[in-house]
Amino acid sequence: MHGATIRRAPGRGRPGDGLWTETPRLPLLVFTADCLPIAIARANGSRPGIAALHVGWRGLLAGIIERAASRLGGTLAGAIGPGIGPCCYEVGEDVAEPYKERFGTGIFRDGRLDLWSAAEQALRAAGVDDVHRTDLCSCCNPDLFFSHRRDAGVTGRQGMIACVT
């Protein structure tokens, strides 16, 4: 949907860009093709919990990361998977301006948006202290990833699975 809707799993058949659960062994799956797959896990050893998110520019601005972090609470860890990088993510001023306002002017250079860094900033601001990034560009790596932008919309999708064990 490219928004900030998160559903408690199981959420099959209901639209949204994220799922979260506290149920052990219930796998969560999100698909991406340039947007960022992001996992957030409750890491404080209390009740387990995890969220799997499909994070594009709209959802990030709309607060999908903050919503997921608030649903989980506690000490959180996050991982940002492969997605379109600042090397390839050309955007117009209509997208760049709200990003510069929220994340600082360094988030946008030479007409390109650094979605990876914006997502990391949002994770940290939401209380996710332990953040891991892959920094692999889906657009630059056709042997590894599908890319909606590179392939003009005719492409497959990557899947990210997250699960509480």
C-alpha cells in the first residue's frame, strides 16, 4: 500500500505494509522490489516480539517505523535489508523537501534520496538502539535483486521473513 498501516499477525488478506506478532514460530513475510524490508525485534529478553515492514518513502514519512516500535515497546533491535540506494534513488523536490525537513539536508544529494540513512534515523528516533544495515542497492545489483525502478515495473519481488523463536 506504500503507507504506514501495520497489522497484528495473522493479517493475511488485509492490506497494509507491516505485520507484528508476539507469537513464537509465527513467520511474518513482506515483499519489496526497491522499498526497504525492515525488521524490528524486542531484544530485552522479556516477552518476544517482532515486526516485519515494507518501508517506502511514503510509509517512512507517515510513521510506519514509529508505529511498529510503539507496538513492540521495550529494548529494540532493527535490521534494514536491501533496497534502492542513494546511488540510484532519484526523486523530485516534492519528495526531497519533506525528507530534508525531517532528516536534514544531507539526506538528499545530487537529486538522490538516501532512504537507508533516513530509515536508520527514524529507527533510532523511535528507540531502536541496535540498528544493522546491509546497504545493498536493489537497483545496482540485477544478479541479486529485483528492482521496480530498474525494470520499469515489470519485475519480481524479494521476500523478508521474520519470526520469533
